[in-house]
Amino acid sequence: MTERTRLAVWGDPIGHSRSPAIHSAAYRLLDLDWQYERRQVDESMFADALEDLDDSWRGLSLTMPLKEIAHGASDELDRHAALTGAVNTLLLGTTRRGFNTDVGGIVDAFTHAGIREVARARVLGAGATAASALVALRDLGATRVDLRARRPQAADRLRSLADALGIVLTVEGFEQPASDVDVTVATLPSGAVLDDDVATPLTAVGGTLFEAAYAPWPSALAARWPAENVISGFEMLLYQAVRQIRIFRFGDQEQQLPQEDVIVAAMRARAMED
């Protein structure tokens, strides 16, 4: 039987991805002779590219715009992938197993920042990352979430998800008055800038900010927030990658790696070199 030693991150664009560096740092410490590369693949190319993979391939990391199409290409889904409709990790073999590690990455980012429980939260944006944020917030205990979107009607899918999770979700435009929350999760596109009359009130009552974007850093929103109350999206990138490595190694994103603290430190250091 051919040993499955090949891995890659696919997406479009992909040249900026830090995944090859941080994954490779982990595999060296795990003494695994695995190759992890990057490839530019868009939605129109995905199906053919996936079918072309031979038995030397162990798995794929998927970034935008491939998470929804990868969901449809999966034979099995973990709970987070099934809830969000998004797959960012494919474990290849006789079946294609689809996982969403973004949810766990958000939870881990909060946990490692000392936030282990959330009651009330705000989510900015209504895209795919917002769905992962909702599930992560529920896993942290949140039962009430205020979602702000430029087009509130775009949040219909998130309303259904919130109902399934047992979250009371309010959906409003950015300009509406805001109440106090424990945390704010910003899932806006990288480079997005909110007007001062919108950003200032959200900053005043927003608790700790988790900013999903990490490049350029700080984001316009993070720059307005008290620095001690900001978590960079790099933390999600790091911890979702740890979960991907667990999947590629064990087939289970909850099974920790040997000496995982050492591995995480090496992944972080390698990312900072770029």
C-alpha cells in the first residue's frame, strides 16, 4: 500500500498562505516525512483537481473560496462542518472526510487568551466565517448574539443556524445602537473600514475583540480597540492548523499531539519569521 505523505493548502488567492511554513514546522518535530505545499485552485478547477489526486495524498487544507464546494465533495462530515456548511480540511482515503477546524480554532484562540466562557456576544459580518463564529460562541456558552451586517437580509442562513444552536440572534445594520457584550467577533473582509460613527460605539461596548483578519495588522477596527482586549486572527490560523495536523495524524481533531505545547511554539515561531 502506498504511504500517504502528500498534503497541500488550496485556495484562490494562495500565494500569501503561511500554512506550508507552520505545517512543515510541526511535521519536522513529529518526525513525519510529509510534504505540504500550496496550490492555486478556484471553484471551477476544484472537482477535477480533487479527482486527479492519487493514493500518495493524505489530505488538503481548504481556504476561500473552496470551503462550501469541499463540503459538497465530502463523504462524511464532522459536527462543525455539518452545522456550518463549510469544510476547511479534507482527510483523503477510501472515503473523503470533511472537517471544519475554524470553529475549534476560534474557541482555542479565546481559551488561550483566558476567555473560557461567553454569555453575550456580537458578530460583525454575515459571511462564511460568521457561521463558524456562531458555532464557536455557542461552544463557549453564548446564548444571545447580536449580529451586525451591511445587508441584514444576507443573514437568513445564520438565523437558521442560530435556531439550531439554541442562540437568540438579533440581526441589525451597523448603524443601530449597541448594547454591552462580553466579546465581539469581527468577520469582515480584510481591509474593511467602518465609519467613525459606527466603529466608536461598537468599540465602547464590545468587550474583547476577536478580529478574524490578520493581514494587514492591525486592522482598522483592531487599531481602535484597547490593545490588551484584542485577539488577532493569526491565533485562529495557528490553532485551526494544529487541529488540522491532529486530523492528518490521527483522524480526530480533538486528539492532542505529543508534546503539543512545544509544537505550537515552533509553529508560531516559524510563522513570525515570514
